[in-house]
Amino acid sequence: MTQTLLHFEDFTLGRTFEGGPYAVTKEEIVEFAREFDPQPHHLDEEAAKTSLLGGLAASGWHTCAMTMRMFADMLMPVAAARGGIGSPEGRWMKPVRPGDVLRLEAEVIEVKASASKPIGFVTFACKVFNQREQVATIQMTPIIATRSAT
Amino acid sequence: MTQTLLHFEDFTLGRTFEGGPYAVTKEEIVEFAREFDPQPHHLDEEAAKTSLLGGLAASGWHTCAMTMRMFADMLMPVAAARGGIGSPEGRWMKPVRPGDVLRLEAEVIEVKASASKPIGFVTFACKVFNQREQVATIQMTPIIATRSAT
């Protein structure tokens, strides 16, 4: 079956996509933290118990990275994506724990066509959930080719 | 020499801190992309040449993670930091390439005391530079204990 790729014009305000699952492991939490965010509550179970997080939890930037992976796996196969320009906002609301299984709801909240190139910027509000509740909102602004570009 | 830790009250608007360096390698760019952002322009030199980035470059989320590492190495030894709540904004302005050496200028742009706990939220605008120019602005909001907490 051939599938027509989604282009900039197809990302209308309010359109929603779903991504995931992403299984969070203790090993990955510790590995990411050791490389990029070596705070005790991301590295050490004992130290984490007395932290504000109340137990070992992923770096917020690790949650962003896991969300990017769900987002890419969701969008790349179906859209004419060309990279990204940033994240207008990221809020880490609840701890992301070892054993959590994350999923993604991504809603188009802003669209802006380039004035000079056959591309546009589509901002998604990505709500990230574990099995029980929302744990983060992370906005993503991928670059999507317009229909005239292809 | 003993050093008094910086507390929430010490982070006055406009106060600036410097971090880095962080040496960017091709191996790390590809490893991060394979795990979290598997777009061709972060994975493959040939595919990257014809992309909007014009050559292999780090995932924007990898730039965020490298910035977090510079930020943590800068702040953790000197401040009563207790984690973070998010990033009000991240803008990826220029490609981050293999061989780049990044550095950080972090300016306090907003401070907000907790109404209920002996902590406060300090937002930094982190300007990230390579050897030639600014490549990103990434905001960070760590939680810092107040002086009364310790």
C-alpha cells in the first residue's frame, strides 16, 4: 500500500497524533544522567529517597529525549519532516520512574509558513503520560515541507 | 578552603555564570540520534549533506542535554540546587557540528519563591556558543533552596 506523506498544509490546528509506548528502565535513567545530568536524584536510589522527587527519577532532559523518540517514530513515517527549530516550552510535572511506560498525545497548536522557502513550522503540544497520569508537556516545532516542495 | 553555597536569595536578576567547555564528537552525535532522534541528518553524513542543516549536526535535544551537563557542572558545586521543573524555552539557532567546542553563558532572568516550601525557582537564559557564534538559547529553571532551608 502506498501512502501519501502529510505536508505542512495537512497540519491544521487541533489535529492530534498519538505516539509511544516507551518503556523506561533504571539502566537508561542512570546512563543518561551520568552523561548529561549527574544530579544525585537521577543517579542513586538511596540519595533520591530524600530528594524532592522522593525516589529515583529520570532527568527532565531525558524525558524530553524519550518524547522526541516517540515523536520521531510517530511523525517520520507519515510526514515530510525536515528537522526542527526548538521547543517553545517544556514542563516536567511528575517524576518519570523506572518501570513507567510512556505514551504521547501531540496536538497541533500553531502553524507558520516560511516567507521564503517551501517549508513551514508546526508547533505541537506533546502531552506525555505514564500508566496513571500526565508527567510532562513538551512542545516540539518540526519543519515540514509544503506540498509545493515535493 | 570552605565555600558557602549559593542559595535562592543569591540569584539576583542579571547575575551571570559561565560554563563549559564541552567538546562535541561525531560518535556522540550519532549515538544520541540513534537512541532518541533518528532523523537522517543526525545519523548519516551523506544524507545530511542534502538536508536543511547542510551536513551532519547534533539533535537539538542533544544540544539541550550537553547544555544541561555544562549547567550542572557549573552550578552543582556552588549552589544548593534541588532539581528542576522545566525549560520555558529552547531555540536551536545554528547547527552543532562534530569538532565544535561549546561554552555557556547563563543569566538569571526570573526568580520566584515558593509560597509553601523553603525553595525558589530560578530561570536562567543559557546562551550556548561554539568557537565562532551563538548556536542556541536554552532556558533552565532549577529549584534552589532558600537560606532558611539549610
